[in-house]
Amino acid sequence: MRLLIIGDIVGRPGKHVCSQVIPALVRERSIDLVIANAENAAAGSGLTMPMFAKLRHYGVDVCTMGDHVYKRHETLALLESSDRVVRPANLPREATGRELAVVTARNGARVAVFTVLGRTFMNVRADCPFHAADRLLGSLPADVKTAVCDMHAETTSEKVALGWYLDGRITAVVGTHTHIQTADERVLPRGTAYITDLGMTGPYDSVLGRDRYAVVQSLVTGVPHPYNVATDDVRLCGVIVETDDASGRARSIERVNIRDPQPLPPGPED
């Protein structure tokens, strides 16, 4: 089985490159399941029902969220209604949304997907991500051999540590949140695919997806500027993980960094 896992989708540019690249990748690389972090899909922060429907139409099977999960009130209805969007599993038990998705891939295998938040520099009241991962992995049905964890965290150390902690017990641990793709993809000794950050699916002529002029001016002058989503050098970034269906272990992990083949059409940020 082949999994395409992509990093933080940012605004309209991120959604556009998904529409152009995902269908071709699914077809050309025989992708069985597409997982995407979508917490920045709505104008750079949050996810709405119409945008989720667009991503599903483009080929995304499961969306993970992060620290911006509740930035938009309309996201609550989506979290309550869909079994293909997961909020961080180490938020309080009372938090709205599902903490685990178990879906059937195109090859017929069932795949579990969840996300956890790091606790360093995240400004979110989250429980231990290690214990949350233990709890979810312990709850999986016996026939679910393939599982993916999105570690949404600021520090590389927390991400690397979780990768080692789960090595051999999960198919893949992939990092998100920093919007900068790392070059440390590998299969750990016991069979877990790992990368510290998938990178951003969005505009790279930017500062983490936002208008670079506004961000620089804000940092230089100390005067707040609106951080609008940028529009240029749009790319889809992530990894393709090939797995062994019987054991759930990863066979390989390949970095993906693909520029949008079509220019972003003019239009307002949605």
C-alpha cells in the first residue's frame, strides 16, 4: 500500500495545488490513501465545511488538524459530523471532534489516522502526546495494521522523540506545523517511517505562507500588519510511504515537493 501524506495546506493557493497535483499523483504512483494536515486551509487558519468538501473532491481521504483547530466557529459542525477529520488527541476529553479516524484505503486495507500536539512553545493546553499515542494505538481493532500519527509540534526534539518512542508500533510518524520541509526522512530500525516536518502545501514566496513584505515590516518596525496569504511559488509538499499490509511496517519513505503546474487564477482568498 502507498500513502500520500501532505503537510499544512495554506489558503487558496494550497487548495489549488492540491486540485492540480493530487489526482495525478494518485493515478501515476498508485496511491491508496491521501492524508493531509488542513488546519490552515481557510485563509491560512482553520477549516470550513465547503473547503473540506473541496479537499475530498481533490482526493484527500483524511484531514488532520492542529493548534488552529478551533480558530473558526464553523469548524465545530464539521468536527461533529465527519469521521474523516481528526482533532488533536491530547486535547481535553471534552473537546469537540474525533481523535481517531479509521478508514478503508483503495486497496481494501483499513488505516488508522490521528494527530497529537507538542507541548513546547505551542501555547495550547494539551496532555502528554506520548500517552495519547499509547492510548489510541492500544484501542485499534486487530485487523488495523497500518497507522499514521501527525505530530503537530514546534520543536524538532519532541517530534524526533515521538518517532523513536513509537518505532515498531506504528507505520509512520510525520511532523507538521513549522511549514518547512526537512530532509531527514527515513525508515527507523523497527519499521516506522519518519520525517520531522512534511513541509507546507502552499506559497513558498512567503514567510510560512504569509505575505513576506507584511511579515518583514511587522518584525522590523514592531507595527502589526495584516498577514495575508501569499500567492507565488505554490507547491505541494509531503511524503509517499510504502507499507507492508500484513505487518503494517513501512518499506520506504520518499519526500515529495512539487510545484503547481498551473498558475493560481485571480480571485479573493476564501
